[in-house]
Amino acid sequence: CSSLTCFLIYFSRLEMKHFLRKLLGLLFSYMSWTCGIILAMSRSWRVWEVDSEIVPMVSIGLWEVFYIQDLNISGVLVKMGQVCVMDGSWALPDEITYAQELIVLANLMKSVVLSFGTTTLWVSWIKAPYPEFLRMYYRICTHLLLLSSCCTLSAVIWNFSADFSGETTFDFPESFPVKKEALIRERGSYVLPLAITTTFLSVISAFSFLFERYLLTQIHVEPTILGRSSKQRV
């Protein structure tokens, strides 16, 4: 009885470790999705220092531009944050236009991964006998995570290189308080490190799903091999 009890405890611990490994892989997906949302909402894709006493610095995102404007109100100098939505009056370069689509696509793919990954975790928790279902979902999650990583990294690196090489055609509209010609220098921001972190989390999660699919394949193959060997002995 004691041996049986020890075996059951050991087996339950193995199952718990297996479940925690799946949970950790899904947690990486949620973290990557969160970083992707922060990346999409960020107004610091480009941080420009300009030669202007009114607007000394401009932060440019994918959809909005933020700047702090010094206003003289009743003889008092007040700093006010201003947000401008980049509509059709803005001359948006290709790197920003494509980055908008790539980042949205990456976040949509990771949303699908979260849905599928949560479903597979629930199926594993209730120990439902659906190995083919799990293998298919793991494969889809792996492909989507790797593809979303490529989209995120491509969008950020393209914008980073275009900004710091000076090859961008981005320009402010006529109604904007400063002109592009007033640009002094470009400043680095957290966007590139955040994109690398997002990609790293997605790749780790993808390999986690890939490993789970490999384990399911091994579990399916071993009984088949044992069955064939027993038939040969008979």
C-alpha cells in the first residue's frame, strides 16, 4: 500500500509539473500580448528634439503625436500636453503605414493564440481524451506566435532604421506648431527594447507549445510501437 501511495503521489506530481509547464507557456503568451498592446498604443516610436522654444520635443506614435507646448497664460508660462491624431492631412511614410497594419495583425494573431491556448489548458486540466485536437491547436499557436514575432520585429526595426538613417519622408502638416526642418536630433526610446522583449516572449511561448505537441506525438507513438511488438511476439 505504501508503494502504491508513493507511486500515486509521484504520478500526481508529474501531472502537476506538466500542467504548470503548460500554464507557464500560456503566461508567456499573455505577457507577449500585453507588451504588443503597449507597443501599439505607444507614442514613442520616434522621439524628436526640435529647435523651438514653444515645442522643444515631439513624440510620434503609430496613430498619435504627443508634445508639450509652452503657453503664456496671463503672464504665466504653462506647460500643456497636446495630442494630435494622425489623420489624412499627415504625410505618413510607408514604414509607419505598414507598421500600423503589422502591429494590428500581430496583436490579432496573439489574441487567437490566447483563445486557443486557454482552451488547450482547460482540455488538459479536465483530462479530456482529444490528442488530435490538442496537437492541431498547438501547431496553430506555434505558427501564429512565430509569425506575429516576425511582424512585430519587422515593423519596429524598419521604423528605427528609417528614423535614425534620416531616410524617412514623415512630415508635419501645415497646422502643426513646428516644422520638420526644425529637427535637431532623434532620441532613442523604449520601443525597440520592448519589441525585442515581445518577440522573445512570443518565441519562448511558441517553443513551449511546440514541445507540448512533441510530447503528445511521443505518447501516441509509444503505444502503437508496443502494440506492434506484442503482435509480433504472438
